[in-house]
Amino acid sequence: MFNKSPFILKRVFVPLLLLVCLSSCKEEVKPLEFETIFVEDNFQTEIEVAFDMAKENSDVAKNINKEIKKAILKNIPISENSKIETIDEALKDFETQFLNFKNDFEDSEQTWYLSVETELIYKSENIITMGLSTYSDTGGAHGNGTIQFLNFNPETGKILPQTEFISNMDGFKKLAESFFLDHMKNEGTDVSEFFFGKPFQLPENIGFNDEGVILLYNTYEIASYNQDYIEFVIPMETAQDFLSF
């Protein structure tokens, strides 16, 4: 029988070991899982905060969480020139502003209000969509609320701009306009009241759910405050030809 030398065995064994290691590394990549974080504190103003975060078992999850925190911080009213890096710091700053307001206007019975909430709307191998809803009321005729869609690349955890998941922007815009007109007709609303005299435009927020592509216009985006939010869905089978996946 031919006996292999130790040198030959080493040449065969090392590549096999590398293959096993690479295979094991791939198997150790855990799927994205999300959990809801509830902020519970004895604030002296009304603050309700609950947001989803990915379990940080990978760089992708860390990137997603970084983008979520960034979006939340951008939508919380904070003091000018303040150096705030965390959500807790932003909430405490909001409360400090309220306490300063109460000191300046002792007779005022007004209470400030802040709400932050997220919802995992859609998750697939191609895209993850999370909805972020924020509402703040610090006085005035009414509060300020916005809804934002965060579309993540599941492979990197980075935010996907619309141009990366819509392959034919002009075609999709025409399709969206037809659905918008049908939606407003069903609502019995005069479309001439929208877009401030300009041609149709896509909303800033386009996301996905199990039904298809969601298009959402925030208050003031294309009409007056009285028109509120405008939202409609284009079925996936209809929009498919204009998407990148």
C-alpha cells in the first residue's frame, strides 16, 4: 500500500480545514431578529417611546440600529446647539425644555407631549421596511406629526434610497399617479387642491408591506394641514416591473 508522507497529508488536510471553517462561519450568521425597547421613566411631561431594535449579533444589525437611532434623534425636538448623541439624552433635553417653559410661564397649565413609535412592516431577503411615527406638541394651534419609512438593505443594514429599489423611476411615477388619482376619486377629494399648483410628485416616503408598495404623503407635503396624511398601496404584481427585485 502507498503511504502518503506527512508533507502530502498536510497539503491535503489544511485546505479541507479551511473549507470546514468557512462553512462553519457561514452557518454562524444569525438571521435578523428585532425586539421592542420601551422607555420607562418618571418624566414630568408626557413622553411615550417604544421602538424596535435589531438584536446586535452582526454588523448588519448594528448598522440597522445606528440608522434607527439617527432617524429617531432627527425627529425629537431638541435644544439649539445641543450636543446630543443618544435617545435618552434627547428625551431628557425635551423634558428640560418643558421645565424651563414652566418656569417662564408659571400660570400655564399646558403639558407638552412626545410620542415615538416604530413598526416592522415588511421583511424579506431583498428589503426590510420599518415605519417610524413621531408626534410632538409643545404648544400652538396643533402638534407636529410625521411618519417615515426606513428601508434597509438586509445584506448591509444600510438605508436604501428610492433609486436603489425602483429601477424605472419615470414608469413608476406614472403608475403611482394613476393610483393616486383613483385613491383621491374614491375619497371624493378634488385633486386640484394638491401639489400647490405643481405637477404630480412621488412622496418622500415609499415602503413595502405584504400587500405591495406603500406610498405615504405626510401633512404639509403636498397640501394644507387639513388634508392630513395621504396613503395608498400599489399591489406588488402591478409594481413589479418597475422594481429592482
